Amino acid sequence: MSERLQRNQLVIDEFRSAGGVVGGDFGGVPLLLLTTTGARSGEPRVMPVTYLEDDGRLVVFGANGGRPNHPGWYHNLLAHPAAHVEVGAESFPVTASVAEGAEHDRLWARQLPHTPYFAGFQERAGRRIPVVVLTRGVAPR
């Protein structure tokens, strides 16, 4: 397991054992656990992700630490939009959709005051960071 995945697993374990509260670098940061279905593997993948609440929806950002590629969870959601989240002690299914145009810009602008380092990630990545809206419930097929 890579160092990054080991670090994520520690955050996941702390999140679950402390009712959705995490300290350290994530202390005070709104964090959820996003479980996606692997685009190629079909296996469940859990990732801690910073989020923003917007009108009853959860919004996540594919910053990937400013890396030039989108995070794996983003590719997974494109392939399988039905996912699951854990927020605090609550757990429920969601359906993902990618925010585009003005909605993307509005949500990005709302997030920046909370995570100003995202602006640096955007610049370093050299790509438009995707904004993904998670709506409670699973969309009918």
C-alpha cells in the first residue's frame, strides 16, 4: 500500500472511530468519506474528501492535491454515479453529477474562502478542477 493510501486509511479509521471527527491536518475541516465503485475493478473504494454543503447537497472538489490528473474517485463517479457517503455519524447513498459552467464557478467561489490553498492547486494542476455535486438518494436507472 502506498504512503498516500496508508495516510488515507488512518484518516478513515479515525473518522469512523470518532463519529466523523478528525484531527491533525483535517481538524476543523468539513470531511466526508466517499465510497465509490472502481471504474475498472468494480470494487468499493473509500476516500476522505473535503466537502461543502449547498442547499441540501454535498459538493466535493477533484483537486487531487494539485496533481495534473483527476483523482481516482472522480473517474469512478463518472463510470458509476451511484455512491455512498459518511458524514459525521450519518451514512447514506448519493448520486453524483458534475457541475458545469456557472454552477461550477459559483460552487468553486463558495469553497475558496474555506480552502484558499485550492487556488494554488488549480494553478499547479494546469487543469480545471472538477466540482461534483452529491445528491442524497440513488437516481433511478
